Amino acid sequence: MVEPDAAPPSRRRRQGQGHGSGGDGSRARGRHRGGGDDRFGATLEALGTLAREGAGVSASVIDTSTGKALLAVDDTLVQPVASLGRVLLLIEVAAQLEDGGLHGDRLQRMARDTATGAGLWQFLQESTMQVSDLATLVGASADAWAMNALLSTVGIDAVRERAESLGMERTALIDRVRDRRGPDDAPDASVAPTGELAWLLRGLALGEVVDEAVSNRVLGWLSLASDLSLVAGSFGLDPLAHRSLDHGLQAVAVTGSSLGVRAEAGILRGPGSSVSYAVTVTFDDASLQRRLAVVDALRTMGTEVLEAVHEPARR
């Protein structure tokens, strides 16, 4: 998915002062400042409806080749993004594999890493795995146990320093995956503004996150992600096999889901152009109806992202 002829992005994209999520775990609310070209009218309407009903909404769509913002809805608003911070973890793992900090290390499944959330390792008989295999599990299924094992190995400080070196000023993986969060735990596993997430995914697509080798490793892992339930649900791709071109489309979609949080960051290349995108909605998850309304709004965004990549990039 690397585009060598595209214009390079800024190495540090300074964001304006934004809103943060409260230390007590309360969800920040943006003022729903939205903008975009005429291709994202339905998205603005759908996200605006959620915001008027009390949800926190944030979205960003960037043309991969030009860096032009196609959609920006409170894209500096820092919100919880569940396990979406695993992208930062995979970048650090890939960087350490490339520079020799990690080799053919096999990690033991440890009780300290136990988490009964997403993933397959907790159901497998194999109790040790190579680092690269665990990264594959994290990329494919957001494997909670594998994510915790990798985080214990590389260290959360290394992940934080790597994110800062990439210009991610307010995107952070702040805690391991936990079944329950107590008063002494971080309120969320990771937080981010969508503007930074979309820019990070663009950097991966251009091969400019650390370097091309690291970017390609990370994209390889993330291209296995099987959750196409949100934005990417409108792309018409096979959730279990979408690494190759399919009707001129190639996608990488990374989701984060927890109670009251639905987030996605991704890249979609189409016949006309390529975009990177990110969206987060935090909401009162008190009923299935509210949750489905959020999913429907994200699918609306997906439809317009799909339409956008069928048109040539607008300079």
C-alpha cells in the first residue's frame, strides 16, 4: 500500500489545543465543529444527529497522496478509543524486530497477561509463541492476551516514546487490556484525536512511519484485521480475506470497541484515489437501539469514504 510518488507528509503535525477525556472516566464532549467537501454531507448529518443526542463525535478523512483534509469533525478532540492504541504497540514491536532489539523471542503466556476479551490465544493449546506470531494475532483479532504479552516485553514507556517521536502528541496507549478497570487503573486502554490517527495511518500507507520496512510490517499485520463491522462494513469486502485487490479496492481497517465506545482508523485505496480515515463515537450505551444508531452512522461514513476513492484526488 506504499505510494512512493505521493507528496510526503509533515513529520510532526501540530494539533491545536483540544478537549480531553476527564480523569474520572467521563467522556469529553466536543462542540461538533465539522467541515468537509461536498462528498461527506450524509456523514456530517449522521454524526451531527449523534452529537445532538449527547454523543462525543470526532472524524477525519485525509487524501493519502495530497494530504488534503476531506473531512474534519472535531478532529483534535481526545477521546477513548478502546484497544485502537495497539497500532502504536505494533509499530514499536516492528521497530524492535527491524533493529534487532527483538529476534526470534518466544513469549510465555503468563497469568499477569490474562484478559478474556478479544482474541484467540486464550483458546489455543500453545502456551508460547514467537513475537511476530503474537503481533499477527494482535493485528488480526486485537488479541488481548497477545497484546498484553507484547506490552510487557517492549514496555509501555518505549511505546510512548515511539509515539512522541512520530509526532503523536495526544495519541497514547496508556494501559494494558483489562477485564475490569478499578479506581487505581487508567479509565481507558488508549486515547486519541482522530486527526492524529488518520495522519498516522497515512504515514503507514506512505511507508514513512519509522521507515518503509517498519511501515510494511505493521500494515501486513493490520491487513489481517477481521472486524469490518463499522466504517469498513460499507466497503463490500470479505471480512476474513481482504488483503488483495477486490473490485479495485484494498483496505486496512482497525477498530476499537468497548462499552460506550466505537472507533475505527483505516486506509482505503480505490480505483480513483486513496484515503486514510479515523472516527470515534463515545455514547451512552444504555440500549441496543443507541448502539445500532452509532453503527449505522459509521456505515454512512463508510459509504461516502467508498464513493470518495472512486473519484480522482482533487488538488
